Amino acid sequence: MKTKREFLFNPRPLSEKSKKNLEIFEVMRKKGIISRLDISKITGINTVSVSNYMKNYISQNLVLERGFDVSTGGRKPELVELNLKGNYAIGVDVNDSGMRIALTDLAINAIEKNSVGISGKADTPGIIAAVEDVIKRSRVEPDKIKAVGIGISNPDAVSVEDIRKKSGIEVFTSAREICAASAENRLNPASQGDDLLYMHSDLGYGVIIKNETYIDSESEYGKSDSPEYTEYLSGWGRALGMVESAKGEIEKGVGTRIVDLVKGNIANITQKTVIAAAKDKDEIATDIVEHVGMNLGLKTAYLINLFGPKVVVIGGGVEEAGELILAPVKRVVRKLSLNKYSNVVIALGAIGEDAVSLGAASLAIREILLKA
């Protein structure tokens, strides 16, 4: 059940036209109602080009005209805004626990969200049912859903073509960490769309978004023949060994609050358990989180030196540890990154468990715009 390559989120280097397309959209997404002139001033794209893009958007019902702004002399500037009530996208996160689904407008505002447990079967029929359910819950007219994005580690696990035929909606897939990176890139205040390196601890991947190009390490997507998908770093294990480290210490007979939190059943230890114990100032848990932060900092410094991002976002669940994880990451990065990258911003993920679903929706919207 191979996923056809054309269904994958566009991994190719973008043309100048496509880059301008996305740049204009980002300004409109952030600013809301805005004049063509202001779009031109913010992006540096000449007003004639901006007007041409607007004509195209308006003809496809992606943008609405909103009359005229107050004039400071001369012709009144015409106002435009994204057609938020006429275009929607759905993002689906297919994970070990089941699925998380988000229906958003063009500005990536979540209109409806839902989660489905593993019993819901995260397969092709299950995804179709989840998409139909979230549309029904939202009461959005089905013909206003323009695209579905699916974040999934193994693209061959589902039939994108079957989902598209059944739903009547364009469908695209990408690796979960790439989707999460897209959400953090667009919605995390620390990023604001800058070149971003996203470190997803739970999946064990480093992902960089630079000029709308996505690169990941080990997933099925990383095995593409496209040079834009380049393997550059081996995985470092689920949650960077946080759970395994905790179990190892307990098996040695070391006393720790972690045991109390799982009521003596070490099989129930999770990343959240270790972090909760660390926040309670448990010495063993604190040491484990510190060690994980140092390891993550080492790999982050390597990737910063390799790609030179402006922002690094730490996500995948470890961000719940706050400064307990961020401090050792920053400390190691400052020691090992090149001087020219000394000003890189290192921040915690801000989107949480909806990062993959919202990111999948944002990438679906991106495809809508690239085809506009």
C-alpha cells in the first residue's frame, strides 16, 4: 500500500513565486485585515505583484475584499483579509495512542478538536471516520474543507488515495515531527516564522525548517530520493532514554519519588512521571532530566553548527520540564556552538499535544496556497 509521492507535502526547493506566495499569506495570517500597500511594505514585494497575488486569491475565494482604509492623502488603500469562514483544513496526528484531529481555518485557528484512542484504529478507515466526525462536530460545510494533512511516522501504513476518494478532499502526509515543527514555526511566539530547528525528543529526531524546506533524519520520509530529505543524525532513542534511565535506577534499588507516582509498577513509568518527580525535587529524577538535557544540548549544538537556524525549539514532551530541561540544553549549546551562532534563541515548545495535528493542518493549508 505504497503512498504515492505526489501526496507528500511538497519537499522541493520553492520558486521565488512560491516563496512570495507564502510570505504574503503569513503576513495576512498574522495581521488580519490589511491593505495591499501595507503587505508590500512588510514583505518588500512591490505593490503591483501584491495586487496580482490578491486578484488570484480573490478569484479562488481565499481572500475577501473589505472596503477601504482611512486615507492620509490620495487614493484610499483597499483592505483585504483571509477568507476564514470559507476555507478550512484538517490535521490528523496518527500516533501510538491513537489519533488527534484538528479542524482549522486558514489562520490555523482550531475550530474543532478531537482525540481517538488506540481502539479507534489509526488506519485508513479509522482516519476517514475521524475526518468525517470532526467535520460533523464543527458543523462546517464539507465543501469548505480544502485539504487534509496527516502526520504519520510510516506513510505506507495508510492509503492516501482511498482517503481522498472517500472524503472528496485533497490529502497530504508528512512525518509527525515535521508537522510539529511547522506548528511551532508558525504558532510559537518565540519563532515568528524564523528559520527554525525543532528537536522532538519523544520521536528521537532533529528537524529543521529553513526557507520552507523540511529535513528529517530517520523516518520513512527521510528515505526519499529527494536531496531535500537528507539523513544527518541518527536517532537518540525514545525520550532520550529518560524512561529507561529511571527504570535502571529503580532496578538498582535506589529510592525515588518516581516509584510512588506509579504506585510501585515501574512498567507504568513515562516521561511525564520522571518530569513530575523532578519538579517535586526528587534527586534521582532531577539528575535524569539534567542528563537528558545535556545530551539534547550536545545534539542541538551539532545541528546549530550544521544549519545555522535563528531559533531552536525543544519539544516532544520534555518541554514540560521547563527550566529543568532548558537550562542544561542552553549551557551545553553555549559551550559547543560556534561563536557566530551565539545569539540563537532556544525556547520550549508552546503548542503541546496538539502540535502534530495543528502542524499537519498548517502544511495542508500551505499546499492549498502553493496550488493557488
